[in-house]
Amino acid sequence: MNDIINIIQDNWELLLVGQYPHGPIGGLAVTLFLSLVGIVLAFPLGVVLALCRLSPFRFLSWPATAIVYVVRGVPLIMFIFWTYFIVPQILGRPVAGITTMLVTLVIYQSAYLAEIVRAGMQGLPFGQTEAARAIGLSYMQTTFKVLLPQAIYNMVPAIISQFVSSIKDTALGYVISVNELTFAASQINANLLTMPFQVYILLASIYFVICALLTQLARYLERRIALRRAGKAGASAAVASAMQQANV
Amino acid sequence: MNNAMDKTTNNGAPMISFRGVHKWYGEYHALNDINATVGKGEVIVVCGPSGSGKSTLIRTVNRLEPIQKGHIEFDGQDVCSPNLDINKFRSHVGFVFQSFNLFPHLSVTENIELAPVTVLGEKRNSARERALKLLERVGLASKASAYPGQLSGGQQQRVAIARALAMNPPAILFDEPTSALDPEMVGEVLQVMKQLAREGMTMMCVTHEMNFAREVADRVWFMDHGVLIESDTPEEFFRNPKSERAQRFLNDLRSH
């Protein structure tokens, strides 16, 4: 235990931000940057993919379905290799590891988010579509004003757990030398040489604490949403006011 | 009450007309040669045993259900025409569902102003003003900023009626509007519907509320197995049903 505390005392900067400000930023900062920016960029793509998959037009639904199937059917690490070797060829210049990782994560996560959004849309009662069409809303208006907001709201817990898994996924950046948390830990391990167990326990704990906190948040939101669906006044009033603020 | 005839004849063209309407679900003949008209300002109650095609019939009017044969006209428009701007058309046909189908992510007011703002491009301020007036009309002015999940079933259905009214429809279709309600909430919804009828709204209403039919309807349509068997004034229908099937249906209702 003392060893671990010593490791933290000696290396907390490296773990948090890498060599920044004297060198490239790294560590937990890059891990969180990759996962957060990754999911933020992947989200609109995932929505587009989901809407294409649900579209009555085959020229939209078939390619989207193919993309989702292929991406979900391939291990992430293979995807990382693909991007690592192919993107520089296409662009004709070398690409930073962090960019490669971000691009890969965005594509990968968008396929999973697409399935979450699609499930959310299909889980809504058909009466919602009928009511929207009956008051004269078009297909697109029905999708964007009635179905999508509900689907996304209901899927917030699933989206957060996707975020959690994307945090863990960033660790794979290690294989293409992305300067993230796992990379930082392995640098520390290479310096110390004698304490791999302590270093990697520390690494595991950091991932675990962040992911556990986010999972708790997802569970809390899940309960709130369940309460609101059941029409419990207190919960729904709170959520309602939150949503109103969001609307403003 | 002899005004059923008067209404159809006085106002010339009917509000809704069915001519030789057929609908099949696969092999199943859901609507079989429906010929009928709803006059302007008329209140029609459609009744019949479950599976008789009542809901299907009123859902054909705004093309929630397509038909395979025949013609339907609504306010002079050919409902089945391929050239019909279906969204614009539907926005003029009020429709109230059995299960309310309010949008749970929108407040009561937002539910009502959604179509006026989105479909007609009305300014939000004026749409809101009208929404509040409509809420007053259905007795829910105090619930303007509530969300549907916070309302009782009866209140939700009244909001749904206000939502339908927001587009100033020339007629409103009701698909079993009180069937999903607890008994103590049926009255408040029927009250609103009676008010509408008194104000001269054309209404076509699938319902099992026979007292409502007696009190408000100009005519009762009785359906069975996709066929429109009787169309009569409520007095005549309840006192003296002509078909054996209608007699059996009324007996079953009374024995409850």
C-alpha cells in the first residue's frame, strides 16, 4: 500500500496530464478527452445511422445496416490497426496517434449508439407516431419533434454506459502509442521496473472509480426515468422542470 | 328530435361520405361495402360488438387505415386521392384516440401548440394564447405547464381533445375516447364532448357509452362483421332495433 502511495506521490502529474506543460499532454486527461469528445462526435453520427436504418428508403437503410453490422462485428483493436495504417495512406501524410484513436472511437461508438437510439425509437408506443401523423406532422417532423427526443431521453442510461465502455476502450490506444492513462502507467512501470503489480493495481483502480461513478449515475437516471414513466408526480415534476430549463 | 334529416338536407354537401368502401386485412374483410354520409354539424355514434370494424371505419377517414376499394370524401376532399397532401389534410381532421397518445416529453401547452406551430407555421405566441383558451374550454387552464404524466386519464383525454381542436377542424373523430378511462373519469370527458356537440361540431364517435348516444347523437350507426347494418335516430335504434344482431347487442349491453 505504501508503494502505491509513493507511486502516486512521485507520478501523479504524469498520470493526470502526462508531461504537460513541459511536453505533450497525456494520462487521464487524454483518456477523458478521447472518450468524451469521442462520444460527443459519435452521438450525432449514431443518430444519423439509426434514422437511416429505420428509414423506409432502402438506399439509406441498407448501407446503414451494413455499416452497423460490420463495425459491431469486428474487434476494436482491429479497427484501430485499420485506421492506423489506412488513414495516413488516404491522406498521404502521417497522422497523430491521438487523431487515429479518436477517429476509430467515433466510428466504433457511433455504430453502438445507433443501435441504442434505434432501440429507443422502436421501443416507443406506436400510438406516438399515429398521434403525430394524425395532427398533420410529416415523417421527418414526427421523427425529430416527437420520437427522437423521447427515445434519447429514455436511452440516457444506455448512452452513459456506452460512455463508460468508451473510457475503457481508450486503453487500447496504448497499442498505437497514444499517450493516455494506460500508456502513462506503463511508462511508470518501465521506470520503476520492480513494481508492476502496484502500478497496474493503481491503474485499474483509477478506471474502476471513474466507471463505477458513471455507472451509478446511469442507474440513478434510470430510476428517475422509470418513475417519470410511471407518472409519479414528484419525480416527474422535478424532471419536468429540468427539461423546461433545458428547453430555455 | 327530428333534426338528423334536416341537418343533412339543409347544409347541402355532407361533411364525410363513404361510398362502396371495402377494406381487407389479408383475407379478412374488415369493412364490407360501407355507404353512408355524415352531415355538417351532425353527431354520429358508431357502435357494435368488438371486431365489427367501427374503429377501422373512422380510421379510414384520415387515412390512418388505407382502403382497397371505394371512395371517402371529407369536407369535399377525396381522402384516397394520390395527389392529396396527406399531412395538410390530416391536420384538418380532428382525431382523438382511445389511449390519448399525448406526447409525454412536452408540456400540456406544448402538446396543443405543436401542430399549429409545426404544420401551419403559426407564431408561437399566438399558438400559445389559443392553447390556453382551449385549455380553459376543456376545464384545464390550471394544468397548462403540467406534463401528461402528471395528469389523470380523464384530464389527459381532455388535453387530447384540446390538441385536436387547436387545428380548427371542421369535424372530430373519436375512437373509443372513454374506453381506457376509470369509470369516475368518463363523465368529465363526455361533458366536454357534449359541449362540442352543442356548439355544432361535426362528430363521428366510436363508443360504448349508450347514454351519450341517447343524449347527443343525431344518428346511431350499428356495425357488425364489417357491415354497416343500421343507421337510425337514437330513439328509433334503442326502442326498435331492426336487425336481430342489433337487438342481441343491445340486450347484451343491458344485461351488464
